[in-house]
Amino acid sequence: MPPAVLAAIVIPGLVSPAGSIDFSLANPRWIAGLVAIAVAMRVRNALASILAGMATLWILQALSS
């Protein structure tokens, strides 16, 4: 799958989970996405970036509850 297609599928879910664009700290999805991107750029390992992003998302969601 070309990277542009993947980005077109993923980005709306990160920045607009409720239907409107939300870059606030109340939206943990875009923060977890940034962490996953940073890990992917650093270690070049897809599994590590997925695990880092999911762990970040779960931690942020637990802290906001």
C-alpha cells in the first residue's frame, strides 16, 4: 500500500476522532501518533512503532479517566 494511501486512512482517525479536528491535549490519539512516528523514525521497526503508539495511547487514556 503506498504511504500516501495509508496516511489518508490513518490521519483523520488521529486528528478528528469525534468528527471535528482536535489538536488539543484532550485528544490522546494524535499524541500517540506522534510518539509512534518518532519511534519509527528512530528505530526503523514497524512493530516497535506500533507498540510504542498503542502503549502511549493506553497510558494517556488511563490518565484521562
